[in-house]
Amino acid sequence: MISRLKRQYSLKSILVIFVIAIGIGMFPKFTGTDIIAFLLMGVFMFGIVSFLLNHPDQTMAKILLLAIFLRMALAAFHVYVASLPDSGADAISFERHGWLVASAWRDGIPASEMARTTGSYLYSVWIGFWYYLFGRVPLLAQFVNVLFGGYIVYMVYKIGYEISNSKATAQFACLLAAFFPTLNLYSAITLRENLVAVFSIYSVYHFIIWLKKGQLKQVLKSLVPLFLVAPIHQGMAFIGAPYLLFFFMYNPKRSKWSPIDTKTVIYGILIIILFTTIGGFTLYRIPEARELIDPEYLAGVEGAARDRAAYLENMTPNNFLDVIWQTPIRIVYFYLTPFPWMIEMMRDLFGFFDALLYFILGIYSIKSLRMLKYKNKPLSVAILLIILAFSVVFAWGTSNYGTGFRHRQKLAWFLIPVASYGMLKSKILKAILPVKIKH
């Protein structure tokens, strides 16, 4: 009862803060200026600080505040000092289309007549919403991404705890997410990455809760976000493939595999309803399942192997056997390029260090899964399948390590809490860790 009242109080507080922020932002004197961005961020930060001051884990609260301020500083740096990496063509296009959307709404004409508003450009519609209210303030669009970035760090903490049942692991995962370079970068520029991650991380978190409690509402909370994020980035919807296996084959309340029972029928009906109601609007960009193993369809990745950062230009599948043996190679290239011999300029060096981080996360994720299978084998299998589903889809959709740099970031929020479970068991890490994580 007390926890429910706290949640209701928190929700009411957030709504009140949002209304106050909207009221301040619509004051004509501030419209279209950077002042509005700082005012709105200040109001939201007041609400966040108020929430965190009452949070039972004050270590996490301090890390989260640090993460948000770091992302805010990067956003301001990008506007007032120098452009951040990867803030060029796509980021500029998303922001410009956001202004076109807002302008169309103000002029009373369909936004689609002035700007692209489908697919990834749904993110521009989101930017357009803020521009419609407050004028064209790129810093505001960035600060909204900062808030998303803070939420991602907080959810990394929660997933870390659900995986390990250890506050120390959750805190350490939160710390890693707070400083992880690409999680910071994409929280400070106008790209869709954080919006995609918010839906995805919420979905995975509630799937993990379902694995523990088996509640019907967790099925909805895990599937609906994937339906909603699919139009923005169809690749993330494939995270849901392992969900379906577990929904139909595993019974969390009995902790055993049971393919045919009342639960299976209920879940089947629910999933059919979701597909027939909102699925047609959100999953239209996803290829048919057979195409995912069709060599002719997958051969299209050759078109993505272009420009200086291309890799595996001549490796295309001619038959299903080629798909099988090429998949592990593509996954390695997706996560670990550029290799040292590919480094030609400074941006390649940044990419190499980013790949090194994923190598470390991968090693410790394997260690974590080996440990976890003795404590909670279904959870370890589910985590492995989610990572594999993501890796296979994105590895086949990427043949350029510049693009891979951005796409692999979309799973960093999951690899971090998974790897953290194994990292805290490392004697080397304990020796070099500059701060002591409290239990």
C-alpha cells in the first residue's frame, strides 16, 4: 500500500511539473530562445532531484544525477563550443524536418506535405511537437534526449538488480552506463537512438519481470513498446522473438516448460489481438519471416558495404549454408570493427576504443551467463536469445563500421547490466575500481 501511494505521488508530481514546465515555456518572451531550454530543464531537474532525494538507494541517486549533468554538459558543449561526433547529416536532417513538421502544424496543413513523417522520421515528429509549443530551439530537443538518457541509466540499474538480485551489481551497472561514451553521445545530439532505447529497455525490463512473476500485465508491458518502436526502427522489434518462445513454452509460476495450457491460449489470443489491431500500423516495415533466411534478400547487404568504412564487401550469401557460416563472422565485425589495421584517422581511433568496450562487455557477458545458468537457467537462456536476436538482425543489416558504431549502441543498455554481474566477480576489476560499491 505504501509503495503504491509513493508511485501515485510520484506520478502526480511528474504531471504537475510537466504542466508547470509547459506554462513557463509558452511565455512569449522565451519562445524560440535557448532560455526556454534551460528553464524547462531546470524545472524537470527539480522534479528529478526531489524524486531521487527520497529514493532508498542514495548511491544510485548520486550516480544518476552525475549522468544527467554529464549529458547536459555535452549538449551545451555541442551548441556553444564545438560539434560532437555523429552530429552531421542525419542529426541535422532530423532536426530540420522537426521544424518543418512544427511549421506545418502552425500553418494548419498536413505535416507530411512539408516533411518526411514516416519510418525513422517519426522522431522528427517528436521534435516537431516541442518546436510547435516552444519554437525552434535545438538545445531543447537535445535536452529532451538528455532526459531520455537519464531514464536509460535508471533502467540499467533496475535491470541489473533483476538479473543479479544484488544492489552492488545494479549500482555498478548504473555507474558504467553513466560514463559509457556512446550512451552519453547519443543523449546529447538530435538522433533517434535514445527514443528507440527508451521503448526497448522498458520492454526488456518487463519481460524479465514476467519471467519471475508470470503476470499477464507484464506480457502487455513487454510487447506493446516493441509495437510502438517498430515504425521508428524496425530492427528492435526482433527482440520480441525470444519473448514469444517463452510466452508459449515456459510457465514462470511453475518454473517449468509447459507448452500447452490455459496460459498459452490466453497469450495466443492476446498476441493475435495486438497484431490485428496495432500490428498492421507498426510492423509494416518488417520483412516477412522467410526473408530473414533468404540468401537473395540478405545479399542486399552488399549495397550497405560502401564508403571508406565498409567491410566484407564481397561476402554475400548464395545459399542457406552461406547464411549459417557468415552470420558469426558478421556479428564479430559488427561489434569489433574497426580492427587496429583499419585505423586511418582520428574517428577510426574513437571507433576502435568503442569496439574495445564491446569486446570487454562481451567477455564478461559470457561469464555472467555461465554463472547465471546455475541460479536461474531460464533467465540466462532468455538473455542469450535476446542478445543473439539483436546481433543477428543488426549484423546482417550493417556492412559499415561507421553505421555499426551507432547501431551497436542500441544494445549497450542491455550488455552493461548483463556484463556487470560477471565484472563484480573479477579480482582484477575490484583491484582497479576507483570507488567502492556499497552492498
